[in-house]
Amino acid sequence: MSMFRSRRTVALAAVGTLLAVVGVAYAAIPDSSGVINTCYADEGGALRAVDVPTDCMKGETPLPLGGPTRGYAAANLSTPVELGTTSASVASIILPAGTYLAHAKVNVANLNFTALGATFVPCSMRIAGTSTNLDQTWIVLQQAVTSTGASSASIGLQAAVTIPADKDVLEVICASIPRTAGPTTRVFARYRQLDAISVDVLSATSG
């Protein structure tokens, strides 16, 4: 009986060791960023999974199979931002290096009920610290309709974005430039949203 138990104990220990080894391999594939790394045989085309690209041997080429799609979004944007003649950041997100499809939406409103004229409101999407607009659009807000009814509109922006360095800031900026007798105060950017979806490859087409 004791011999039987001894053999069973040895067998269970062996199974446990095997499961532990499998667990280590499973935990390393995919890697910490979610990418599955493989090695492609230069002759014959055989493909095998590895932990990291440097595990590939002579005669093999590293071939990442990609990972999960990652999205980034701005948050805590419930407080309106008052706009002036100098552009102000109304939404921003920090992105790691990579290529993204970015989208933004801003509602702009003229809440000045005494100024008689209109105001020109341009909004742009850009990488912070640069002057190149990835996308830009604008709206002319008329005088607020009544003492309780604002003149408002929603502005949409989108762009393909390449972040060259780690942790660059993508932002949306807006301003309010009064027309004759237009409002110089109480023009707000509200309900702002900004998101970016990471993509492996971006193919540009025209037409």
C-alpha cells in the first residue's frame, strides 16, 4: 500500500511540474503588451510561437502576429471651458508612440444674451506644442435666441495621427473670435469627447 501511495505521489508531482511549466509558457505568450511573437522559417515557411523575437534562431525571421486593439479616451470633461480670442485646449489625451485613428466632438455655445452680434468659433485637432492642424473646422454662432436659449452647435473632428515619441499629447483647441458687436465673454466649449484607436498599419488612399 505504501509503495502504491509513493508511486501515486511521484506521478502527481510530475503532473504538477508539467502544469507549472505549461503555465509559465502560457503566461509568456502573448507578451505583456498582448502581442503574439512567432518565428518564420526562411526555408519551408514553418511558424512557431516564441516568448520574444530574440528567441528566433538562425534561419528564422521574427514575425509578430499583432495583439488586441487599444483605445484611448479623454475623461472628466463635464465642466465647460470658456473660450476667448486665444485658442484654449478643451480636450487632451496622452498617447504612446504609434499610429492612431482619432475622433473628437465639441459642443460650442454662445451664452451671452446681451451681445447683438455673432462670433466665429474655430476648433482644431493637433499634437500639443505644434502648429500643424491634423483637422480643423469652424462654426459661426449667432446671438443667443432668448434669455434662456443659447445659440449652439456641435463640431466634429477626425484624423489619422502618428505619434513619433512616447507620451505625446493629442489635443483639441478652440477659440471664440467675435464679429462686430459679438460676444467677448460667455462662449463655452461643452460636452467634449476625444478618443484615439491604435492601429498596426494605416494605408492612405486618395480619390
